[in-house]
Amino acid sequence: MMMMKHSLLRTGSRSLGGGLWRSLSQQRNHTVSNQEIQHFDALAKTWWDWDGESRLLHLMNPTRIDFMSQIVRQKTPFAGKQILDVGCGGGILSESMARLGANVTGIDASKKALEVARDHSEKDPSLCGRLEYIHGPIEQQNFKKQFDIVTCMEVVEHVTDPRGFLESLMDLVKPNGYLMLSTISRTLMARFLTIFLAERVLGIVPNGTHNYEKYIRPEELTEFFREHQWKINDVRGVMYHPLESKWVLAKPGDQCLPPLCNYIASAQKP
Ligand SMILES: CC(C)=CCC/C(C)=C/CC/C(C)=C/CC/C(C)=C/CC/C(C)=C/CC/C(C)=C/CC/C(C)=C/CC/C(C)=C/CC/C(C)=C/CC/C(C)=C/Cc1cc(C(=O)O)cc(O)c1O
Ligand SMILES: C[S@@+](CC[C@H](N)C(=O)[O-])C[C@H]1O[C@@H](n2cnc3c(N)ncnc32)[C@H](O)[C@@H]1O
Ligand SMILES: [Mg+2]
């Protein structure tokens, strides 16, 4: 597939590696877009309304758990795992993974979304001690540990400096650990479906949620991981079927083409 010229993940003028670029700028760029956070702040109050504005995120959740379980390939893939959920929002995925036995830290730049996340998790005593939330940009955190799995679902298309954002996440993964993320590919199909159709025609995603220019193609993401010597476990399309109100995960090896719209990917740290 022809590589799109511009990509938010391509090195451009900057030398990558970890050497010159890292030594010249130990401080990572800011990754939080105030406009994006204001958008999600406004959605916070209905986040846990299953038929509310974040409905598609709720519907997507089982598909993510399914994909992650296929990648980790253990009888109890979440039990005892240390997981960081970046851009956790109201905690939809964070709560699910904690209920499946993981120790989850959710982090988000939206203070209002995190307030909703904390309120909601406090309603379930089984989550006590398993789930904590941190407010703030990932690049300003000073975690004293690394994580077995870092998740980042439907977030990277909302950040500034996706390279630096992803590199901050990668630093927090243990050796042999996983970074698992879902996002949207920068294709006409995706622009048509996720913006024109989903936001403007069907109104199933809040208006103004996405900016096509920030979408990242799977081949750009996999090239980025390979530059960092990470192993690509899998990249799968996920399709939303609005008439059935459900997401369907493409089967392994099901696609001859890279996904043209929503996709989920997993990469593993050497
Ligand atoms: C300016 C602009 C947007 C212009 C349009 C773009 C453009 C230039 C288009 C040109 C036209 C063209 C060349 C298109 C080529 C692509 C193509 C061949 C399209 C045909 C594909 C298709 C199935 C067409 C259907 C036609 C039609 C009108 C059907 C009507 C019947 C019907 C119901 C169809 C459903 C189609 C469908 C599959 C809809 C699903 C939409 C979708 C992908 C939703 C996912 C949204 C999403 C990104 C969810 C994650 C998410 C959610 C939230 C949240 O808050 O809920 C927040 C987030 O940050 C998220 O990431
Ligand atoms: C579409 S929501 C996804 C929420 C959650 N991951 C899910 O899928 O249910 C995107 C989330 O990313 C958060 N976000 C956007 N940019 C961020 C950044 N730079 N750092 C941390 N969180 C960010 C937003 O506040 C919002 O809660
Ligand atoms: Mg999104």
C-alpha cells in the first residue's frame, strides 16, 4: 500500500534512535491538546450512560478484552497483571481489567473524566485496592515501576506529538511486556465513516470528536515500533455494525489489506 507522505509518526527532520534526539531533548514534548480535553470534559457526566454519548466505547469494550486475551494467550490473561490504562477516560476498560484480576492504574488528562471514573469505581467494593486513577499528562509522571501491559484505546488520535506520547508509554512497559492500542487509520474510508457518517449523519459519535489529519495508518504505527526494535504481535481491524450495535474483531490473518478504518494493535518490548 502506498505510504502516505505526511505522517505524525514519521521522523521528519528529527534524527530518531535514542541517541542524538534523546540527548538533545531529555524533556518530552507536551502531548495534551486543551481543545481535545475540553471535548472529553464535556462528555464526562454521561460517560457511564450506556446509551449516552460514549455508547460506542462501551460497545467496543468486549472486543478489546477479546483481542488482549488472544494476544496474552494465558488461561487468566489479566490475573495479577500490572496494567497502565493511558487515556482511561471514565474507566470503562480500566474497570473491566481490574474485575478480571489485574492491578490497574488509569491515567487521563481530563480531570472531569477522572472524577467520573473515581465516583463510578467507588460504587464497586470489588475494585477497592485494584484500581487507582491519576490525573495528568503521561510525560510529566514519574512512575517508580514498569507495567506488564500498557493500554491506550482510542487515545493516540487525540494527542499532540504522538511519537513522543507513544515513546513515553513504551518506556513504562516491562521487558517482554505489551503495549496495546486502538485507533483509526488515515484513509478516505475512515474519514467518510468515522466523521461524515458517524458524527454528522448517524450522530453515533459526538460531533467534533475526530480530526482526520491526526489519524495514524497501521503501517506507520508498525514502522514506528520496528524502528524501536519492538515485535508486532498483531494488527486487526475492528468494524462497528451500527444496525446490530456491536463491534466485530477481524479474525487473525483475515485481511489481505491493512485495516482501512478502526483497528487495534499489540506490540511487545524486547
Ligand atoms: C469532510 C468529510 C468528512 C468528507 C467525507 C470524507 C470524504 C472526502 C469522503 C469521500 C467519499 C469517498 C471517496 C468515500 C470512500 C470510502 C468508502 C468506499 C465508503 C463506503 C463505505 C460504506 C459502508 C458506506 C455506507 C454508505 C451509507 C450512507 C450507508 C448508510 C447505511 C448505514 C447505517 C451504514 C453504516 C456504515 C458504517 C459501517 C458505520 C460505522 C461508523 C463508524 C466506523 C463508527 C466508529 C466511530 C468511532 C471512531 C468510534 C471510536 C470512538 C468513539 C468515541 C465516543 O465518544 O463514542 C470517541 C472516540 O475518540 C473514538 O475513537
Ligand atoms: C475516546 S476517549 C477513550 C477513553 C478510553 N480509553 C476508552 O476507550 O474507553 C479518549 C481519552 O483520552 C484522553 N486524552 C486525550 N489526550 C490525552 C493525553 N495527551 N494524555 C492523557 N489522556 C489523554 C481524553 O481525555 C479521553 O478521556
Ligand atoms: Mg477517537
